[in-house]
Amino acid sequence: MDLLVLRSRGVWEPNADVVIDEAARLLVVRVELAGADSESLRIFVDERHLFIAGRRADAARLRSGSFLQKEIAGGDFVKKIHLPVSVQYGEVTATYADGMLTIALPIAATEYIPTTRTEIRLIVKRTLA
């Protein structure tokens, strides 16, 4: 039943890992986005949150037959991740390879948190394995 509600809204959330790399002073976010259109990926930072938005094409409709199992969501998605530390907004990088979006956010030296929304426009580079 949850799948029907999720699909009717057209929004789903991909799985993500968030890791602090103390040695490199980075917050690393890896998001599972197999089949997502790299041109549609958008990354935003708002105070203490990271937002990742984009689109994964729906599977082709079958002309005949019925689904016996449907677990792969398609359509628009939004993922909101709480940032446990302050980050340096101007130095964020992102790459998309093998269906995984990796975002590296340098940890800020100070705990300054902006009071206004900051939108960071990044070009997500697709790399071939």
C-alpha cells in the first residue's frame, strides 16, 4: 500500500550513506541513484541540511503482461540530509558514477551557520568506469 501512495505523489527518496572523514576533514554523502538522469541532479544547502533532487525515468510500460513485483521507483525524487557539522559551501564537489552520487563537503573551521538559504549550483560530472 505504501508503494501506491508513494507512486501517486511521484516522489521517492533514494538510499544514502553519510560519513565523516576526520583525516580529510570531509563530510562525504553517497546516494544510490541508479538510472537517474545526471542532467536533472540538483544539490542545495540550506543552513544545516543538504537537499538532493532529480529524476529517474520510469520503467518502460509493458504492452502486455502484468508486474509480479515492482520495487524500483521512478520519477522525481528529493532527499533531505541533516548536516551534523558546518561545511564550507564554496568548496563542495559532486561526482556521479556507476549509479552512485558522491558529494564531498569540506568541514568548516568555524561553526558559522548562514541565516539565509544558500543555493550551490554544481555540475555533476559523470565518470565512466
